[in-house]
Amino acid sequence: MAKKRKKHGQPAKRGDFPSPSASAPEPPETPKATDSAAPDFDRLSQNLALLIAESGKALAALIKSPEPSGNGFADTVLDAVQSFGRVAEYWLADPQRTVEAQTALSTNFLSLWAHTLRRLSGESDEPVVPYDPADRRFAAPQWRESPIFDFLRQAHAISASWAETLVQRSETIDPRTKQKAQFYLRQLASALSPSNFIGTNPELLSETLRSSGENLVRGVGLLTEDIKAGGGKLRIRQSDSSKFELGVNVATTPGKVIFRNELMELIQYAPATEQVFKRPLLIIPPWINKYYILDLNAEKSFVRFAVDQGLTVFLISWVNPDARHRDKDFEAYLEEAVFAALDVIRKATGETSVHALGYCVGGTLLAIALALMAGRRDRRIASATFFTAQTDFTDAGDLKVFIDEEQIRQVEESMAEKGYLDGAKMAAVFNMLRPNDLIWSFVVNSYMRGQPPLPFDLLTWNSDSTRMAAANHAFYLRNCYLENKLAKGEMVIDGEMLDLSEVTVPIYSLATREDHIAPAKSVFTGMQLFGGDVRFVLAGSGHIAGVVNPPKKPKYQYWTGPRPAGAFEDWLQRAVEHPGSWWPDWAAWIGKLAREKVPARAPGGRKFAPLCDAPGEYVRVKS
């Protein structure tokens, strides 16, 4: 019997180069491969011929793209090379540092080679890089049972961890270059994972041999379909969207569109209680995605939850802009959407003040509206709720990789041609923030396994992208991400300088712990700019799952603590953890601010005849 040995491989101690992390994002679950069997060589040859033919169709679809690809990809590659070059210069400039880096890598690889040789000789040995059950890329037992595939898994993890440490410890590199290098390294490490290639993935290899290559033929067919669906550009399907229909099994909370203009439809939802709080709630979703993330289905709908609490809920459904909206700037989004909605709500309900809720960039718009209203002594908003919304963009995360003067100028030039930014471009950027989950897992399942994606409402929503009006998007990129004018007190709207410290209404701010779009630290810092009471709540998970966490089926916990002040890390140490959904905590908070109740209100009241049923018409327009 082989004797189990202790772990021999240890990372180099000098320089604090860590062993590869045991934590990793969880991609969608994939089907398990069956044991490999000898292929039918006749079928294999036939399928290889079909594969070549279908590959030609995919290439033809790619070539037929109606738009020139431009030099955006080349610029990105050049930027990545330059960022990596700065890291290399740091480590090669000093011979001692060079030896330190080489030693850290070689030590771990020597340990890995020794471990692999022992396993090949029949011994049982602890891996240099422990298997991480959370990393579904390597969930198949073959990754651990086979010394060769186990070597590939560990070699990739050692290399990625070593490179990441080089970037982190490049002390003289400016923070922006370091952030770029970390982002590009994550893309590269994700793309080069052995799980992405047939010859280095035991599941793919087994499936290909078992089916005599039929999986690859199906896969290239799906690839061709996705390229055609993207108009000549690859648009990776993340869900079988054909199984979802707005108003039928998605966005089903009953309501009416009671107002419409060029920028938005205003939905008022039907009451679910005989008595409702006197003060209504206005929800301002992001215009970068469609609003129904807050109304996915009856179980996951925050809108339905709010209605069930006795709130009269109004919601802005943004237009999917086209060339006609090119000049609709940030002021237009304020005046023709937020302030127009407040006017309609007053006429429909008779109430002169509302609770307002803004999600993501909708929250940023709400914060700017509040600052402008504070300067005007406009008190139509009595409280504000922010979901993963930033007001200080100093620590805005990986999206800042795409923000500098040159890149914004290129975006502006691209938008000038059409009057808008194509929603697919923004969706691609968001997918790159979680490449394992939102890119490569679907590449492997669809194009190598030949398995079309399963129906999943959240991923269907994620793929339902929207365009961005040129003037509005340019203002947002420059004034928020590039120049951070709102946090600095330098933003000017309608000739007025904005000051968030003048905003004194009660605030409920939700951040999520694993947010790649609006990092919790960034949200926390921004909330310190307001002049009133702020209840800061941190939810588990990320930008979407942390928000859509209903009480009946909670997946994540949340933390509460004192008003935001000082460092986020210090707040987190003092915060109190609570099990379950944060939704009831928000309901209790807003209930204390709106105790008086009135009879339930019908959508539109006596002033507005409903234009159509929710979810309305604007949300149905595809990009």
C-alpha cells in the first residue's frame, strides 16, 4: 500500500510570495463527463470534416460584420503589453529582485515536479496547491486522480499566483498602471486556464473521444449562431432566453404605465394591501441595464416585496436610446426623468414628497438630483435609498482600467458616429470583470461541449443590454470616473455647483461585499460625503446577487454598523453580521419614516389614464 506523504512543496519564504489562493469565483455548473472510450474512427473522420465545414461558416459570419472592427483590440493589447512591461522593468532593474522573483517561481515548480514524480511512481502525496472545491473549473475527479492533469492545474495556479505577486509588489509603479496590469493579468490567467482547452481538460478530452468529435461539431454550430446573432461579432449566449417573456414569466408585478416621454416610461404598480403608506416610493434603476432585474419573478422581485410592504411604488423604465437621443445629456436625464416623475407622482397621488431609491448609476443620478435639489431648497424627496451606488469614484474598481483621456476620447468619437454607445460593448466590459464566470465557462460549455446554455432569468437579463445616449454617457464618464467632480464638490448642473454635504435627508445605503462594479469600499467612502444620517448596510455576494436576495430564499447574509466614517476596513471589523436577507431591514427602516397610511391607490389616480400594462413598451426594445 502506498504510504501517504506530507506536503513537501512550500513557496519561497523570502519576499513573501504566497502560495496560490484557494479561493476562486464559482462559474455555472457544468455537466459531468462520462468515462472516455475508444472513438469510432469512421465517425471521427466524418465529424472532423463537418467541423472544418462548420468552421468555415463561422469564419464567413465573422467576416461579414457590417462594421469595421477598428483598432480597439490592438490598442488594448498594446496597453496590456506596456503595463506588463513596467512590471518587468521593476523586477529586472535590480539583480537581487530578479533572483528573488526567479527563486519564488522555481521553488514552487521544483516542489510540483517532485510531487508529480512521486504520484507517477504510485505514492500518495499532498498537492503543492490544494484543490479548491469552490473552483468549479476543476471539479471533475480526473483533475485530482490523474497526476498529469493535477500537474496542469497546479502549474497554472502557481504561475498565476506568482505573476499576481510580482504586480502587487512592484512598489515604484504608479497605482493606475498596477491596476491595469492586475486586470490584464486576470484576463490572461483566465483565458490560459487548462480547463479551456481540449487537450488539457480531462472532461473535454473524454467527451470528445466518447462522442467521436460530435461535441465539437455541435459547438462550432453554436459558435456560428452566436456570431450571426451578434451581427458579425461574437455575442456569447449565457442563457436560453427563448424561455422568458416579459410580462409573462419575467417582470410580472401588476401595474400600469401612467406617463411616457422621450426618455422614460413611469410605471405605477397596483397595490397589494388595503392600506398603503401615505408617502410613495420612486425607484430609479440604472439605464445601463433594464429595470426588471428588480422584478425578475414573483419570488425574486424587490418591486413586489416593496408593494407587499404597503408602499405605493413608482418606477422609471428608461428608453433604449438611439440616434434621436444623442443630445440627451445628464441634465435631460434629471429634468425629463427624475423631476418629471416627481411631478407626475404629485399629481397622481397628491403627495408633495416621496421616498426615492436609486440602483447603481441610477443611484448616482439620484445623488446628483438630491444635491441639486438641496441647493434649490426643493424638498420633494424625503429619504433616499442607494443600492450599490457610487458618489466618490476614487476606488471605483476595475472599470477605471477603461477610463483615461485617450480611451474616453475614442468612446466619444465612436458615439459621435451613431449618437449612442452600443450596449454590447458595455456588456462585454462587464463580462470581463468576471471572466471565469461570464466568459470562459460559456465558451467551454457551448463551443467545446456543444451544450447550449440552460434558461436562467438573471443571465437572460444580463444579456438584454441597452444603448447609452452619447451626451449623457460622455458626461458620466468624464465627470464621475475620470475627474470625480461630484466627490470634489466641483460638479456643475444647470449652472449650479453641487455639494453633497447639503443633502440631509435620511439615507439607507446598501453595498455588496464582492462587488466588481461598485466596490464596497468605494460606496462606503462616497456615503461619508452626505450631511445627514446614513444607515450603511453591507450584503454578501456581488452587484446583482447581493441585491436580489429575497427573504423567502436568502442565500447571503448582511452586516450593519455605525454611520460611515474613516476606513471601510475598520467599519467592517466593528460591523454586526446578520443571517438572511437585508430586505426586511430596509422595510423596517423605511416603515419608521412613513408611518401614516391611506387607502390603497389605483395606478394613475384621477389624473392619468393608464397607457398600457406593466412592464411597458420601452423595456421591450432590443439593442
